[in-house]
Amino acid sequence: MISGIDKIAKFRRLHESGCFVMPNPYDLGTARVLAQLGFPALATTSSGFAWTQGKSDNAMALAEVLAHLRTIADGVDVPVNADFEGGFAREPEGVAANVTAAAATGIAGLSIEDSTGDAANPLFEFALSVERIRAARRALDAAGSGIVLTGRSEGFIAGRPDLAETIRRLSAYAEAGAECLYAPGIRAREDIAAVVHAVAPKPVNLLIGSDFLTVADAAALGVRRISVGGALARAAWGGFLAAAREIASQGTFGSLAHAVPFSDIDGIFAPAPGVERS
């Protein structure tokens, strides 16, 4: 296994040029598969992880998420970016304390979002949102880890799809110390290009959770980093639910014919020759 310091250094280099895909595993098995497929970095997904625990998105406790981050980061040889939701606190002081705890799990990057979970007021007030990012920045600087901080503005997925406000927030987050900027939910090419231009030269993360853009398209727009959020988890759940519902409703098993062969999956996790199972 490479050291946490080396993973952070690699993650930082990935943000310097080009465009890379950072897919989102939802447990250790999927993380190891994605690393074996050659992806240079991975990111956790709050929704994908929550579903494995029988909970809805944003329902996991801080201690559960910290344990999950350590499991994923320790289990692969590539950098891991943490979906740290809203920092598991409202006030900047609480965000800072929790970011400090997350920094000790072995992650190479971490994102803080500005959504409140309140449908009536889905985004934290502007000044508070900026202070939350600034608090996360101070916490990471104090830890001396070099972990990459991503500032997320959630308007496009929280019922406030206002491009001007999103850009205002992302620009402020960049000034407050966010090193990568992220507005999940933007899809129009002109919106993506506008965000990239507004925060340049800082890199932008783009969420691609469906077939609306290719990696080459995103790179041409200036996107530096692509993640898929809970999309891989949803794809897996799609196959599971189709097969389970067929069995439950029809008493037939046709969907299972499309399952990956046992040997293909088990072989991925089989120990190398001469290595004993733990």
C-alpha cells in the first residue's frame, strides 16, 4: 500500500492539468474493483453508502461516515475523496472539528456542501456558507495534511437552479480556500463553461450521473474532474430490483440470466498465488 502522503500528492497532481474520472464506489468491494480498472482516484458517495446500510441519503451519523472513509481509504492504493456532505454541523466551529476528524481517516480530498436539508430554505445563508468553507480550510491547514478541499454549491439539485447565484457562491468558496469547485446538477454546456470560466484557474468537478456528456466533451469545456455520485450504486440497484421484483411478482428467474458469473466476481477478490486469505 502507498502512504497517505503519497496519495495526497498524487491527488494534487491530478488537479494540475487534463481531465480525470473519479468514480464513486459505495463499499470496499466496489472500491477495489474500480481501482483495479485503473481509475486514478475514487470518491465516496453519501447516498450509495447510506443505501448499503438500509438508510436514506444524508441519514448516516458522523461516526459511521468516518469509519466508512477509513475503510475505503485504507483498502485501495489510489487517492480517495470524501463526500463529507455538509460537514455534519451547521456552525463553522463544528464543521472545523469534524473536518479535523475526517482528515485523520486517510482520505486525500474532502468536499463541503451548502445544502441545509430544509426544502423551504435549501441553502445555508451566503455569509454562513462562506464561513463554513473558511473553517474547513483552517482545519485542514492546521492538520498540515495537504488534503484537497472542494467547495460544493447545491442549488441545482436542491431546488434553486440559479446559475448566477451558484457562480457567486463558488467564487466566494474559492476565495475562502476551496481548491476545487463543484456544482452538482449543472448539465447545459454553456452553464458548465460559465462555471469553469468564473473560478479559473481553480479546477472544477462535474457530476455526470447519466448519459448527457462524454469525458472528451467535459475536457473540452475545461472540466478537470468528473465524478458520478450515486449513479454506479443506482445502476447496481437497478439490476438487483429488476431480478428481485421478477421473482416476487412472476415467480420466474429470467433476470438472473444476465448476472455476472460467480467466477468472474469471486476471481476479482481471490488472493494472489501464494498469498493466504486473511
